[in-house]
Amino acid sequence: MASILRLFALSNPALATIARLNSATRFPSFNGALRGFASKKLAAKNPPGEKRPRRPNAVISLPKRGGTAWILFMKENQGRFKDDKGHYDLSKASSTLSEEWKAMSEEQKKPYFEKQAANSAEYKSKLEAALKRASPDDFARENERRRIANLPLLSDPKMPKKPKSGYILYMAHLRKTVEGFKNLPVTQQAVNGGKMWKELSVEEKKKFEDKATKERQKYIEQMKKYKND
């Protein structure tokens, strides 16, 4: 909340002045002024009686990730901290189980890490299957929903890879043929490769640019097929 209030102060000259006064003299009404301003802003976004817009449902349903070894251990033992009314004392459970987990040997933790690995493999398998089932239109609509919700975008594994330029193909050629080039830092590769590319003759450059043109034409055909599937 404090960080939000400070942002309001930075975006409003009057509140920024109050902030400076508060910093110098501990102005007592600073926090109250900011809270009042924040409340008005939030009220303007969500007027009384109006519901917040519901987030659209996912177009592509993704599997849930399996828990880590620690989470699996905690879930297995959290029942010990349940009272007669069925409520959990999560604070006590977390602190107590954390100490127990730290005291466990690697051999005692092994079953939980094995289950974590199995859950991870199952998640990857289900994720791949879910993405393969989705159509290009599904990905377009799902990623539009994710942009609005500020969520990470999904990549379609079936989408053809974008073609490389002649320069990028030349850089790949240098890494394969010039001894020690691939072991250089990436920035140094770019400097050396860029200089060597400029020094190539027109005929030598044409070999890589022609290959790039063929890849681009192939990509265009693949994209047409991809969009029609």
C-alpha cells in the first residue's frame, strides 16, 4: 500500500509538495492525504454497486504444475496442525515443518525429490499435448487474453521458425569453421563477425544471402500451410 501511495505522490504535484514537507518536518497529515487521494482514485475505477469486469476464461487449458519436494512434504504433514473445527494453523505448520525439513537427511528427502521429478515430467508431457491440440486461432485468442491480463504469452510449437538473415547464417558458419570463434564472448563474436562480414566480397556475401532467400521462401510456404491447418 505504501508503494502505491508514493506513486500517487509522484504523479501529483500537490501531493509531491506534501511529501517533501513530510520528509523535512514529519508533516502529520501526509499519510491521511495520500490515503484519501488513493481511495478517490480506486472509487472512480470501481464505482459503488458496479462489479469489476470478469477476466475472460482461458482458451487453452494448461495443466497445473506439480509441487516442489518441500511443498509435497508440507502437504503430507499439514494435517498434524488441524484443530477440532477443521482449521489449520498455517503459521505454526510452516515454522515447525520448516525446521523438520532442515533436519532431515538427504536419504529422508529423496522420496519427495523423486516425486517432484515425476510430477515435473508428467506436467511437461501434459503441457506438450495441450499445446499440440491447440489451433493457430486458439493461440491468437489465448495470447490476446494474456496481453490484457498481463500474463506470459504462449508459444506454438507447431509454428514454423522464422528464417535467418544472410548475416546470421554467416555468423553460424564462422562458429563452425573458425577455430576458437565460438568460445569468444558473444559481444566479441559480434564485433569480429561484423568486421569480417563487411570485408567479404559481393560474391562471398551472395552465397549466404541466397541461402537466406531460399529459407525465407520456404518459411512463407510453411506459414501458409500452418494458418490453413
